[in-house]
Amino acid sequence: MQPRKHSCQIARTCNARTANARKSSVSSRTRIVSVRAAAVRNRRSVGNADRTLWNEFRSGALKPRFFVSGVEMPDGPHLAKPDICLYGSVDDAMFHDFQDKLNKVPEGRPAVVELMTFGGDADVGRRIALEVRLARKRTGQDFFFLGKTVVYSSGVTIMAAFPRANRYLTRDTVLLIHGRRMDKHIHFTGSLSTSIQIAKDMLAQLEIGVRLEREGFVELIAGSDVGEEEIFRLAETSWYLSAEEALSRGLIAGIL
């Protein structure tokens, strides 16, 4: 009788283990089903949220947000689609082209001026910069600057007319900042008093040129970590800056 009793105990143990295994299996399947059901509910919730956002976007209730180098743009698409594109030498032709395009810029939204230039006439650059300031004041709209590939000399004068927060460069852009240059021969003829007056006139031109140049540099570096003495010193020769360097010094707001 002892072996049979032992066999019954073994059978009961096996049955208990089987029952426990079945319960564990059922419990596991229940947990899996619960997890899957939760996942389905989450997908449905996300899907409903996505459809809600999409419907709001289509209806115009939800406005997209655009960022450039971590800075939110009030009207992002316009940077990629400038209102005014200027290319070539800063001269009379560029000024007239700028004026024609400026008159066609719609009001009530930000406007973008794109520029690529190797430089040109310093005073024409000052005049275009003046027109930018006047347009900002007259219309009350924001004007953004987008420099591409090269922005040299008087092109930087134009860039300075835009607030630092509204200046952008493409990643390949190089800036060239330098003082005004002159290549002029003076021929004195006549009396000495006449020659003195000619020399005084020339000196007056040089002095006013230096003053205007420094005013432009002060406007350019406003809000940056470039000091006046530094830019005056560097501009005496030629200061080339990459877009990354201009951004790191705080001369521009972002890079495209």
C-alpha cells in the first residue's frame, strides 16, 4: 500500500502544478490582452488627436510655427521665398531695382530682402539702407535680411539697416567688413590760397567719410559682443567672417 499511496501523492502534486501553470498561462494571456487593448486605445487616442490637429490646421485655426537655428520666425516661409532679391554690384542699377521691388512688397506681413554682392558704391549702399529704415517706419512691418554666399563691403552697410534679430545668412556666406577706400589723385594748380582750399575740401570729404563709416559700424554691432574699438581696428584692414563666426559674435540672428 505504501507505493500506491506515494503514487497518489505524486499525481496530486502534478495536477496541482498543471493547474497552477494553466492559471499562470491564463493570467499572462490576460495581461497581454490588456496591454494590447491599452495600446489600441492609445493609438486611437493619438489618431483622434492627429485628426483634430489636422482639421484645425486645414481650417486655419492652428498656425504652424517655424524655427531657424532655434529662433522662432514670425512668418517662416518668407525666408525661403524673398520679396526682394538683389545680386551684383551695389550701384545705381541695384538701387533702382531695389526701389521697384520695394514698391511691390505687400504690407501687413514680414518682408525679406535677399542680397549677394561683392560690394560697390558706399553711398549707394547707405541710400538703400536708408530706404529700408524708412520703409520699416512707414509701414510698421518687419523687414528681414537674408545674405547669401558673399556679402562684402557696402553689402554689410545694407545689412546693418536691419535689426540684429532680423539678420540671417546662409551657411556658406562670408562677410567682409572694412573701412572706406579711396583711390584719387589731386592736382594742384593756380595760386597757393586756391590749393589750400582744395586741400581743405579734400580733408573735409575724408573726415565726413570716416564719421559716416563709424556710424555704420556702430549700427552693425549693436546688440553684439563686438566692441567699437575692435571693429574700428579690424576694419582698417579687412575683416572676413564666416556665417558661423558672425552668429557666434552676435552680429546675426541665425543661419539657414
